[in-house]
Amino acid sequence: MAYDPDNIFAKILNGDIPCDKVYEDEYVLAFNDIAPQAPVHVLVIPKGQYVSIDDFGANASEAEITGFYRAVAKISQDLGLVDLGFRSIANTGEHGGQEVPHFHMHILGGGPVGPMVCA
Ligand code: 5GP
């Protein structure tokens, strides 16, 4: 699937749409989900144009991949989620229920997030 430069997260990255920013560095932007599913619900997105986790893993540079996961670690630590735990999810494609075609990791926590769900 080709990257759609008009997707909503691309518009957040280029400043056309505002977000409630949690963290930013040269590799990622992290912001609160507009429809939180847990007391803490943050989305971490790479600044590069990648559709999905498989696109990111296959095509991103090592610096981008390292930067992304270092940021996920820093954000989860800074938000105080590590001791009691949290869930990280990357929905992918039609069967995965991905709505926004720019790779993103959901970080959910701040309380029990329940069992994994399969429809
Ligand atoms: P997906 O289903 O693609 O894994 O998740 C997309 C997420 O993006 C959803 O949890 C949805 O609430 C969130 N979202 C969609 N549009 C916006 C927006 O404009 N701003 C923010 N902060 N989150 C959004």
C-alpha cells in the first residue's frame, strides 16, 4: 500500500491539525489519542512516511527504528507506566483494524487495560 501524504497523522506532523503533544524528538511525535481507551492513551508515530509496522520494520533506517523504540521506552517511563505495566499495540491493515495509514504505536495504561480481545 502506498503512503497517503494526506492522512490525518501526516497533517498532525506538518502542523495542519493540532495535537496534544506528549513528546517529540527528531524521530517521533507522541500525542494523546483523541478518543482515549484507557486513563493514559498515547500514540507514538515516526516522523518518516511509513504506512504500517511491517513497512516501518522493512524500510526504515536503523536510526529511525532505534529512535522509535527508544522513544516508546522513554515515554512509557516518563508517564510512570513501567512499574505497573501497560499495553502497546500497533493495529495493521484491514484485519488489524487500522484506521489511520501512518504507522503508530498505541500506549495504553494508567490502570488495568483488560484482556486481549479477538473479535
Ligand atoms: P488505529 O485504529 O489506526 O490503530 O488508531 C487510530 C487512532 O487514532 C484511534 O485511536 C483514534 O482515536 C486516533 N485518532 C484519529 N484521529 C485523530 C486525531 O485527529 N487526533 C488524535 N489525537 N487522535 C486521532
